[in-house]
Amino acid sequence: MTSLAPVTPDVTAGDADVAAGLPRERGGWWHDLVCPTHGTELSHAGIPGPVPPAGGVRCPHGCVVDTEPVRGAWLVLSHQAWARRARVLAHRAARTGDEATRTEAVALLVAYADVYSQVAGAGEHERAQDWMLRGRLFHQALTDAIWAVSIGHAVWALAEADPERADDLTPVLGMLDATAEAARAARGRLVADGKFTSNYTAWLNAAGRVCGRAAALVRGEGAAPAVADDEWLAGEHGQLAHVLAASTRGGWEWEASTYYHGFVVRAYLLSLRGTDPAALPAEARDRLVAMIEVLAGLATDGGVLPSVHDGPYSRPALALEWTELAALADGFVADAGLAAVAAHARSEAAAGDGDDEPADGLEDELRRTAWFAGPPLAVARAPRPAVSVDEEVGIAVLRGAGIHAVLDHGPHGAGHGHHDKLALALFGRSTPWQPDPGQVPYGHPAWRAHYASADAHPVVRVDDADPAEATGRLLARTERSLTVEVRGDATAWHDGARAVRHVVLGDGYLLDVAHARADRPRRLVLGLRPDVPLAVRLDGDVVRTTWRGAEALDGVHAARAAGPDGALPVRAVVLPGPGPADDPQRERAHVDWAAEGATSATWVSVYQADAQARDGGADVTRVELAAAEVRVHRADGAVDVHPLPAALTEETA
Ligand SMILES: [Zn+2]
Ligand SMILES: [Zn+2]
């Protein structure tokens, strides 16, 4: 560690403090900032700073970890935090004209250029893993690009606000040119490998465009080229082409990951600084509006974004990314619909360990900056339907009766997919009754495998094995219901098995009917996977569940199963299991509702939020599963009869 003593670079004496805080070695891979024992992200204490804490980085469960990968990961986050600080200072100086703030921002950037030439000048990082697209300052070129976007925007803000003194920033030109060149080379490798739609491309384009524009401003090269003449935006592999290639017609990022969806949208909006939204090519512009709307439509009324596929479940540093995205989106499209997301994210960021960079003012600066050259787009929006589906990614959202449900049924999602076929996530306004559990930092292979598994998700399982990757399909939809299916064969899901899920927004409740069928006797299981305290009680021929979060949810459940010799019991077994991925040590009551040796099973659940949240409707007292219908009994004596779709009753496996 002694070799890491800060070295004062050749800047004026008054700036030495700024320079002394900068890390003077390259970063690694941030996903390694995870406790090998507990699977929990390690502390951000000391960030931004020059070196990781002496002795190691703390785990919330008491470990102190001091390994090369953890140190490298800590350095990534420190470098990123320094770049972010430069950006906040630069935006603030540009807005206020405050001289001291400008001086600090310039000194930080100039010092960073010196660090960059010393530690990244030797070329690509030799310790990157084989699968990585190598970076210079970090293991991954992607990380270099994210860092460079912050640095580039800082320079852009300062040079644009005070062109007369842009010469002050001449020392950063080498760093900007090098990062733009590296971004172009990395993009070329992706394209050559047939991976243009990778989420990396969005950040490489953003880095190229932002650093290129910042350098031009420092050089006094005048007005930006028109969008059509800007290769990073309108080129064959530029941002506008990527927007269209990497998303569905409905606006979902193709991997159907909430995290990577936000990740690319943020990169797009960051790269479009200084453009007029109304003047962008219509198709890409409209798609970008749709991508923003996807987030608004996925979020609960309380602003929780369900973490579909890979991505953190809850993470203060990610919350800051959502607040940044919301600020940029509001500049792009009027009433972007992300106010609740931003408010929830602010509270989540503030609840971090306090050593991070919450409330550093970046969101505020972005909201006060004229990010785009024209006003936000005015878009006419239809009222949000109770049931919405993107059939290409197979993500459906159902809203009603105080319940926000996400039914995930489409393609696997490539490397960021989970074995979550037909998963039904359940939220209140802001209570994660049964969320998708998200993902741990990727540097923990065992927990990463768990959170991608079927066992971690509220799905139908067959013989407790993980299925093969599979694509489900939408069988039917109405204004208030959905029926989705996955069929197994030799290469997909479970050979010889199929499952169907039929979800209905009833009068004051949500009805969930899951059905599985197999060509030979197998263990068929439906999992319940809460992130709230869950009480389970057997009551005659039904099971009753009470989900106790900030908002309450009651469930009434019934099931039936059959094997070659007739009817079989279906037992709801409660067992302690790990909660979502933000802390695998948080224990939750899992329910495995299983039939052994079965060739068919049907599980019926009626979920009801409390009377105030669901806006009326008599209490559900009982649920009854008949041959071809479900009967929901109400406290006022009424019985709602729901016929089952043929897909849940037909005999074929
Ligand atoms: Zn630990
Ligand atoms: Zn998942």
C-alpha cells in the first residue's frame, strides 16, 4: 500500500489538495466490490479518495476484505465519483459564474489529465478478464466510457460557459482525444463481433460524442456540427441507429433488463446534449420517447422500478442514476412521467451509508441547465391501460385494485436474463410484496447464479432444476386479463412440460391461476418469494397468506394436482430463504407449493390489498377451484365466477 502514497502533480500549489485526493492507479471491475462470504456489496467509505481504506473494505456484516479485485473495484467507484464531482463543479461554475468553483473544477480536470497520462498512457489494462472489452483506465472499455462521459461534460460546461478562458483546459485535450479514440476502437471491435446492439455501444458513442465536442470547444472550433453530420449520433453505428437497433418497437431495451434499459437511455440523453429534440430524426426521437415511457409504465405509483432481469435490486448509487435520468428526460419530453421514480430514488439515495455521494447536487444542476437546444417535446398520451404488454420482450404490467403486477414471459434476455419465465411480481404503491429479486454484483458467482435461477423467482418449477433458456408467449389478453404460456422441448424450458399463467384484475383483487403439465410424473412447484414478512396459515382446503409491508396484502390460495393414479395433494411448505439481491443475508419466508409425482397441477391465488388501497370491493373470504372455473367468494355473499381458458384445462402436455 505504501506505493500508493499520493503524488502531487505539476499544478499550482493551491490546487495540490485537489490533486492529492485523486487515485493514482488504474481501477478494475466494480462488480468485484462484493463480500465473498455474504454476497453483499461492500462499503463505499472513503469514496471519493485516493486509496481504499487501510486494511480493507468493510462488509455490512462485519467482514473486512482486502484483495486485489476488491481494491480495483473500490478504485473504479472512486474514479467515477471524482469524475462526477468534476461534472457537478463544472455545471455549477457554468451556471453561477462563481470563480472559486471554476478554479476548483479546472484544477481537478487538469490534475486528472496528468493522472490519466501516467496511469492509462500505457494502453489497455492487462488484468482484464478474457471476455472483457478492455479499457485503459479500467478493466473494461465500458467503464472508461462512463468515466469519460462525466469528464467530457465537465470540460464542455466550462469551455462553453467561458470561451475566452477555454485555454485553461488545454492540458486535458490529450485525455479527451485518447478517450474518444479508445471509444471508437472499442465500438469497432463490438461491431466486428456482431455486437452492435450491446448496451456498451450506447456508452462508447456517448463518450465519443461528448469528449469530441468538449475537445472542439477547448480548441475554439465553434458551433457543433448538425446532428446529421455527427458520426457519433447519426453515423451507421451512431447513437440514433443504436436506439432503433437495441430496442423493441414498444421501446424496451432488448435484454428486458430494467437496469440496462435505464443505462442506455441515460447514455442516449447524455450524448444528445445541445441538440433540439424536435429536430432529431422522427423515428429515433419517437423511440426514445417510448423508452422513457417504458420506465414510467413499469414503475409503481410510488416510483419503485421493478428490477427485471440483471440489475441491482436496491442500491443508493443506482438511485442517483435514476435521478439523473429523470432530470434529463424532463428536458427531452414534457411530463416525462418519472417524477415518482425520481422522488423514490432520492429517498433511496439518502438512505445509503452516507459515505457515497448522495445529494451532491448533480440532479439539481441538470435541472437548471439548458441541456437541449430546444424545448421538451410535447407528446399526447393516452391514459395508461390497466394491462399493458410489450410482446417482443414479453413484459406485461397490470395495475388495479391497489396492486401493481409484472408478468415476465418473453425471451430469456441473453447474458442478462434470468430463469424467471412466467414470474409474477407483486407490488403496492411502494411495497415489494413479491418483487423480482434483482442481482448481486457479478463478482460473486455463486450468488449471481442463485439470483438468476428459477428458485429465486416466483415461478413454476419442475423437479427443482433450472430450466433451459426459453421464450414464452402471450396466448390471450383482454382489457383486464392476460394468459401466457411456456412450452418445453429438448432445447427449451423443461422437455415434456409446459406451464400457463392466467392473471385477471378482478373487482377489488388480483386473480392468479398458474398451471403446469408434464408428460411423466414430476415434482411441480409454484414458488412464492416475498420481500416482506409473510405469514402462512392452512385453513381447511385453502391456504391464507398475509404479506406485511408498509402496505398489506392478503392472499387466499387453493390448488389441485393429479398423477397417473389420480388426485394428489399440493402442499404449501414454508422454508427460510434469502431475500432479494441487495442483501442475500436478509431472510424471508419462501413458500414452495408442491405436488410430488404429478403430471398436472393448478394453483389459484386471489390477492387483495387493504380496502382503502383497493378502492372498495367486499373482502374475499374463500376461493374454490372447480373443473373449468374459479369461484371467488366475497364477504357480502357474492360469488365471482371466472371461467378458465382452455389452455389451463386441456389434457395435452
Ligand atoms: Zn461479509
Ligand atoms: Zn430476476
